[in-house]
Amino acid sequence: MKIEEAWGQRFERSFMSQIAVLLVVSVLFWALGVPTFVSKANAAYMSEISDTLSDSNNGSVSRHVISFTNATSTTAGETIKIQLDPTTHAFDQFYSSATTTDITVTGFTHVAEGGCTGAASEAYATSTYNNGSDENLTFTVCANDTIAAGAITVTVGAAGTLLWQNPASTNSYRITIGGTQTSSGETRVAILPHVTLTASVNSTFTFTVTGVNSGTSVNSTTTTITSTATTLPFGTLSPGVPAIIGQQLNVTTNATNGFSVTVQENQPPTSGSGALIYLFKDGATTTSPIEWTAPQGILDSYQTYAHFGITSDDADTGSGEFVATSTTPFVGNIITPRVIFTHNGPSDGTTQNAGLAKVAYAIQTTTLLPAGDYTNVLTYVATPTF
């Protein structure tokens, strides 16, 4: 026999013998309960981990809503430890000012330390903070209690008491959840400056005056003469018969506080000889709208020979002072600027009382009014308030 063959046969017999011995030893260890050298990991990774901040701005004090789902139960004496940024400890905490109502929990009952009652699922909180390392909030399960596996939410901070201050540096920071319980895991929060939105909207304001036709209803009265945007052509007046002319006002604006439109006359309607058509009524310059009445026509009392007044169908003006009931209210005092159209917000130029209104002017004479051509100038002023 060659040397190589003899050595190979001895090696085969030796290897097979070793395998047989190993199998025998393994069976004995298993039968006798002797531990093997292979162990399995006890940790269980929790799921659905998140930390929602009320304010992620650099350096802001924020409320944290930390949610996670434990894969296993947490038994008496075991801890659930929430640690902020275990690497650089960049958060600051203010637990010294906290009460039990400033840290709320769902998934188990949060009690004050020493306040355990023995009921199921109780744990108390302790904390280590602002010491530069291992800054944490830890819940310890009370004696004889067990927190079942499942979803847990811990809210740190209340409306009046925020307990964690964000780092000054923009970065992503780890939030770890562990302790002596079996489950553990981590999430991250991003700390970054607030985003400032800026936008500009140009101001808009358009005011137009247009004429209205004869027969147009204005605040329950009806015009008898057609007007234009720039003229009120009363023509020849007939004693005892009211002559009524209207105009339409339109305002379009994006002014936050709306607008106001006033009208003012430069003088009472005056003839070339200096005769006047006095203000309604009978020259008394009525400032609060009242029902239209005819001039009294008292001889040698010139104020009573004729009068002139205005009404508006804008329901907003003067808290609705022009709103007609059974009759149409008029005023005569337009020697000073008289508000005839208002709105307290943006207007579209077409909606009644908001962007659209009509005014009507009335003149009524008696046979005592001197002959002549009477004239005056009316000025509208529209003012937006942004």
C-alpha cells in the first residue's frame, strides 16, 4: 500500500470519529439542559415611532407628542426611557416647573412618584435634565403593575407650560425610546428656522358716477328726469310738482376697511339775480333724513319759496338712516360734506349697499320763487380706508 493511501484512510476514520463524538456530546447537553454557547437577542424593536413638535424653530420652546407601539409588555419595575439627542445633548429641559398635568400619557396611567395605587398599567415619571449628558424623561412601572404591549403616546408640555427647548443649530436630532423594558427604538426631529411667507397685493380703488333714466326707482321714490354722469338737468320747474333726478354710484376696491362717499354743494342753487333755492326743508338744512314735504310758500319768507334735498338707497349709511319705510327720507344739509354711501370692507362695484348705490335729488317750488336760471356745483369725494 502506498503511503498516501494509508494516510488518507487514517484521516477519514479520525474525522468520522470526531463527528460522532460531537453528536454524542450535543445530545447529552440537550438531554441534561446544559446551556449552549449560542444565545438569542432579547430586545424587540418598537414600531410606529414619531415625535411631533408644536414648533420646530431653532431655539423655540416646543410641545412634543411622542408616539410608539411596544412589541412587548413592560412589567413592574421596568422603565420606559425617552432621551433627547443622546449624542450631543443639544436640547434644554425645564422639568423643575412641570406638574403631572404638563406631561400626559395614553396607553398607561401616569401617576406622581410615590402615588402608585396598585391598579393595572400605572407608571410614574422621573427626569434628568440640563446636566450635559443622559438628559431624559423616564417612566417606571409601579409594583404589581404591567403595561400591556401596544400603542403609547406621551405629550410633554401643555398650553401654558412648555418643557423642552429646541437646539439653536439647524439639524436632524435623534429621539430614543428604551429603558429596561424589552422594546426600544428611535426617531428623529428636524430643527430648522421658520419659513417666512411674503406677498404683495396692489391696492385698487375705482369710483364712477353714471346717469340714470327717468322712471328709475331710488329708495322708494321715482325719478322724473334723466340725468348724465356730469349733469342734473332739472329744466323748467313747475310749481308744486317735485322734480327728481338720480345718479348711480359704483365703487370697486380691495381696501380692508372699505370706503366712504360724500357729496357737497358749493352753494344753494342760485339764479343770476341772486335768488336761492334753499335747503330742505324751507332753509332749515335738515341733517337727519325726514319725509319729503312741499315748501310752505309764505310771502316774504324767502326760505319757504322752494327747497332742495337728497336721498340715498344705501342701507349702510348712517346705520341705515336713509332706509325708506312708508315714505322716502331726504336731507338738505349738503353745504358741508354729507356721507351718502359707505361700506366696511372690499367691494365689487355691483352689489347693492356694498359696491353699488343710487342717489336722488329733489327740487320743489312754489309760485313765489323768482324767475331765473338756477345753478350750483356738486362734488363727490370717495375715500378708501386700507
